[in-house]
Amino acid sequence: MQRVCLALPTMRPCPETIAELAEEAAYAVATFGVEVHLLVLDTTDAAEFAQNAAAVAALEPTPGVVVHHLGEAQQRKFLRRVAERTGAADPELLLDLMLPRAVAYGSCVNRLFLAAAALGCTSAHLRNDDADFQVVDGRKVFPIHHELLSIGRPAGEAVAGVSRSALDPADADKPVMLVSGSFIGELCVDIGEIHALDPAVYREVVRLWAPPVWSEEEKDAMVDVSFKGAGSEPFGADDSVLGVPDIWDVYMCNTALDHRAYEALPLLPSTETIGSDYALLHALVHARLPGVTHNRHIVNYYTPERRTGAGFVSYQLRFVKFLLSMLYLYPVYGGMIDLGRALLDERHGLRVEPILDLVRGSVDRDRSGNEHCLDVLDRCYRKLGGKYAELADVVAGRRQQLLDEARADAERWAVLIEAWAALVAAARAEGIGPRAAGSEPRAEGPGA
């Protein structure tokens, strides 16, 4: 029986999301006859963990659905054992790359990938704790429907499960390693308030995301589509397309990945940086691998803590670091585009060596571009005034630290790429043992 991982990383109480994902898991079992491992990786504190654990404990048992709710202590013990099993010279460094003390979007998804390998799953289906499913005629619109129709299948066979095909006949034997929808609702990055305060400042800030080699017209066009997903049109009827996806049509929180993708390349272990979980999607798209995009978009919403006080500053600093990370990521993405199908081996899998060479080559980039980025942000934030002027003071006070961390994140990614194959193999050998739903971390930890 096909075994798949429906995965949710969370750092906040999200009992409603857990209940919704259990419904999606049950739908997958009933519709496709798969075994679903519903995996919740939870880094909340004890009180918040208890809320999520209660939601897990309240789930109706469903044959074919296995629930794993792992707290931070469980995750750390599992990852320590995995790191030590690799035989690496510095397992503590690997542990820090996988579970740093700070928020790390890429690292949390990397943990999901290793857990999926430990569970023996053939695909990972990624969701988020600040999104809902659309509802049509009283029924939830589950993305896993399109995902399980195509993920892992040869593209030539996947044609039967899509609405339209733009498949190159030469790609018929290549596996579908990526199936993705997008989102509707609020911007996926919480900067809409900047637009409301001053559309011109918003445009100048978002233009900082564009590759510096782009023309002014291309940068303006990018601003018009950035962070908006599929807009606001609600789901009506299923529509799906097979072919090489456009990177703008995929959304990491509404994505299925075949194990041959995520077991080859990890995401950036950048701390306090939004958008650090997209590198694998870029690799698959730029390698010209066939994928499926569909319109079962999720509904994005904002959690309140990111808009006031320390939560506002923390979130906006993650956006700043996202902009700074582009200095090191765009050379990698550009190199991937140049390599194209040369990124694939004879079995149509990702070749890690050329990607690692690109990452290593990006580390020593001239920082002047990031110096300019911080200068523009400082001017723009001060023009907005109020809490944004206060944010400008924080960014200015951490200027050198932010510049250093952006470079260090690229270096750490290279280290993790080098170790990734060994970590995946160790996780598969280690396994994650069965556990009662909703149990708080126990002394023996995962894999016991």
C-alpha cells in the first residue's frame, strides 16, 4: 500500500487546522486507498502543546490514518540520533542546522522530510497552520485530491488525471515530483499594511526582491504579481495542468513532493528568514521536470501576533532577511536556469553536485547590493513613520549582524547539502516508532 505523509509544522496552537488535516487524511484514504501518516511537528511551549495535543487526542480514529504529534524534545532526540548515525565529524552542527533555537522555516520543512523518510513514505504533502481549505456546497476542497492523482507517476501516465496537458512528449518517462496549488486571501507575506500606508513605498520595497539584472519594466511587473498567489477568485470546478510549472504558480504550503525530490536536496536552514523554503521548488522547475499545478487553492490568513509589538518587529525582520538572502540565492537560481535539464541524472533525479557548486560559489558575493537594500529599507520605513520608523531603528542597530547572517546562511546551506544524503539514509534506518496520539514527549523519544 502506498504510504504518504501529510505534514504540518507549527509553532502556535492550531487545533482547528489539525482537525481539518485529519479530514483531508481520511478523504485521501477513502478516495485513493493510501495509508496516510499525519505528521504534526510542534515547537510550541508546554501550554500551547497541550492545546494541540488535545486536538490530536480528540480526532476520530480512522483506519489507514496514523497520527504522529512530535514536540520539540521528541524532534531533538530523533534528530540527534539521526545525526550521530551519519558518522559525521560534528553531529551537533547537523543538529543545529536541523533544529536551531530560532525560527527557521526551511529547517522545519527539512525535519518533515527526514521524518517522512523515517516513516517510509513515498511523498510529502505540505500544509501550514495559517491557512484554511476552501468550502464549496458544504464540502472542503482538499488539495490532496490532485496530488495523489499524479505525484510520483511517470508524466505520460499522469496525463489521464489532469484537465489539460502541456507535456513535452520527450518528458513522458520522467516522474511527476511536484504537484502544487496556490492560495487566495491575504498576501502570503504580511506587508499589505505598507501598501495601504503608501503604495509608492510598497512598490519600492517589493522591487528590492527582483533580480538586479532585470529591467525596470520587469521589476514593476514583478511587483504587480508578488505575494498575491491566485488572487481572490474562489474555487468553482477542478482545473489542473501537466507540464513544466511556472515558479509563480507554486506555493510551498500547498504542495506535494515526491521522495526523490526532497531526499535529494534540503531547503535553506536560514534562521528568522521567510521564503527560505522555496529552493527545492526552484530546482525542480528549473530542471524542467514535469509537474502538475491545480486550482484547489488554500485560503491564507494572518495570525495576530505578527502585527503588534515584538511580534511585528520579529516578522518584519524576517522579511528584511528574505530580501538580503536574494544576493546569495539569485546566482544559484540563475545557474539552475542555465543548466536546465543538465541538473538531472540518467534516472531523471536531481544532480546535487552542480547545485552544491552554485551554492558554494555564491558565498563570497560582494555585499554592496545588500548594503544598498538596507539603505533603501531604512529610507522607506522612516517615510512610513510610526512603528515602521521604530523598525528602521532596529534594523539599523542590527545592520552588520543582518549582513553577516545572510552570508552565513548560504554557508550553512552548503554544509547541509553535503550531509543531506547521509541524514536521509540515517533517518530511514532510524525510523519513528508508533506513538499514542496526543502524547507529550516521552523519555524514549522517536524511533524507540
